[in-house]
Amino acid sequence: MALAAPHRAVPVQWRMLETHLEEASFLWGQWEHALVAPDHDLVEVGGLEARLLAHLDALVLGGRGVAARLLLPTLESDESETVGCAALALLSQEEAAAEGEQLVLDRLVEGEDAQRAGIRRALQLAGGSRLVERLGALLGSSSPMVQAALLEVLGHWRVDPGPVLQRLLVHEEPEVRAAALRAARAAPGRLDDKALELGFRSSLLSVREAALETGLVCARRLAWAECRRQVLAREPGSGLAMRALAIAGGAESQRLLLDALSTLEARQDVLRALGLLGTFEAARACLSLMREEALAPLAGEAFSTITGLALSGRFVSAASSSEEEEEVEESGPERELPVPDVNQVEAWWAGQGRRFEPEGRYLVGQPFSQDVLLGALREGSMYRRRGLALALAMRTGGRFVVRTDALTRTQYAQLEEARRAPSHLFRRSMEGTYRG
């Protein structure tokens, strides 16, 4: 179709396009928050995401002119959400796609931290085989901060970074080492025990957790031994180790976790694990700890994860006072967890608790199984889904991963892939795994 004559061309509505960018930037922040929120599920996040993508589509349809006048200058912003929107719009354009990708990657290499963060997130969401090749080519020769960003993107895509990974696993910069450890889940053959041990002994929690989670997903005995050591030692920052033992299950896991409740500093981490343990005794422990104001929201969430009781309506207490809120140590999405009405929950348990077998394991009130886990991942709150996604990855040896920070269409595809998997790939029992 021929282009309209210049005197008949529709003028570009620049203010409207700027509004699209502003709205997209606002929704980007809202969407990121919703991805971990206890009051959102995948359907609700999908609705918010659709609004975000609609604004970005308007910018994409603007073509070269909008890219040059609006999107490229926006890559210089110091607001990561705005940079992310501009970068994702550029990466989504079909017109001059290679040129747009190159400009985005140039800013990734040369930009400041906020710009790099926004571009890294846009790259994670964009994907594409051509981008894989470009990022791989940059990985060996970039600065440490750029290498860390590239590894985070490749790890998100589950792409083997190549032989350079083994050198980056022992990099002197902790940010690079942590990102390399996470990326190694896509290339477990490049991960040796020396790199894991080095990660376990790091002074930084981010590196220790990256090493431990990768070792667990890749089913390394060394990682399970480290979990048990951390929990027995009551080490600060052993929350991931507790969640892993809860996922493994079994009498000894339950004993270790319930014993850890005697250490006041460990109680929050234990509560984050008990919902994944899913036993009758775990539910009883959660019910008891609901009486402690600072622990009540976490205890209620774990109890709900086990029993399926929805903490809403009469099962939620009146809002906490500002003084009580100041005493709560949780941050981020955990501040949004509902506070249970303990008396109402106890009354429910008195009538319903007898249907939970002492030796059974439960998830959302149903006996634990592959189908129940996948159903909870599809329908559960975004906050809860993070722990469930770890359970899926560990039980399948890293074969099936649901990225709870990905676009919803990607998450649905990952869930469908796991649903179609042969049942023998799903480990029904992991009891005793940590004994090596």
C-alpha cells in the first residue's frame, strides 16, 4: 500500500504517545509489584499486564519516528521502569529490529545502574534467538556489572552461557558469581562442587542462596548436606535451606524445622517453610503461632497453604494498629498478608482438622500430588507461587521451571509443559534426600 501524500499524512500525536509511555511506566511498576503480591493471582496479573502491553504496542506501532524521537532518548532516564518500557518497545519493533536491539545493548553496556536494570528486565521479557547470540557474544568481554546483567538474562531464558560460565562461576565480583550460579541451572554439566562450595562460604547472602538453590535444583548431594548443616546450626539466612527441607519432607525434616521454632530469630524463616512441609503437625504449629502478633500473618499464610482455608471474611481480623505494624520485621509483599482472626481459625480447625491424616502431606487442603501442585501454581496467590515453583523445580530436577516473574503467557506455557510431562519425571517423594 502506498504511503499517503505528505499533505494528507495524519500528524503524529506526540503528547498522546508520551502519555502512552507514562502510563506504561506506571503500570510496569504496578505489574512488578503484583508479581509477588499475596492479593493477586495469575489471572489478575494477566489483566494488569494486558493494559501495560497495550500501551507498549502503541509505541511499537509508531515505528522509526517514535523510536528516534521518544524511545531512544528515554533510554537515558534514571528511572528503571521508564527505561524498561522504552527498551521493550524498541526490542519489539519489526521495523529496523537489529538496529533497535543494538542501541538497547549499547545502553546496557554504557549506561548507569538504573538504566542497566531496566534494560536487563526488558531483555528478559523480550527473548528471541537473535538476542541470545548477541548476548552470548558480549558475555566474555564486558565489564563485571554488564556480565552479571547478561547472565541474569540468559539464566531467565534457561540458555547455556557456554564455556565462559566456568570462569564466571569463580569470578572475584560477587554479583557476577551469583548470576553465574543462577545461570548454571541451564548448564549443570558446567557446575562443579568447587564452585558450589565457594558459593556456600561467601560472606554475601545473595551468593550463598544462589549457590544453594542451584545445587538443590540440580540435585547435588553437596547442597542437601549444606541445607542440613545450616538448619542444625541455626545460621542466620538459612530460610532457603529450611524451605528445601520442607519440600523434601519426611519425619526428620519435620523434626528439624519444628525444633528450630525454639530459636526466636528463626521463627519467621520456619513459618515460610511450614506451608511447603504441609503436615498436620505443621498446621498445628502455625495455629499456635498465630497468637503472636508479629508472626500472625506468616503463620496464617502457611496454615492456609496447608489446609486450603482462605483467609478472608470472618477469618481475617481487624487491621493492625500502626504501632503493631512497626513491630513486624517482614518487608515487601509480606506486609500485605492478611492478619488471621485466630478464634475463627481455631473454630474452623476444630471442625475440619480431623480430616488431615497425621502421616499425610497436604497442599491447599488436598493430599499432595503433581496435579495438586500444578493446580496451586496456576491458581494460587503470586506470593505463594514462588515457593511452589521452587518445589516443582526441585521435584523435577530442574527439568520444569515456572518463572513467576515472567509474562503470564510464558508462565501458562511453562505450566502446560509441566502438565504434559510423564509422571515418572516428577519425584513423588524426596524424603531422606538431604542425608546424601
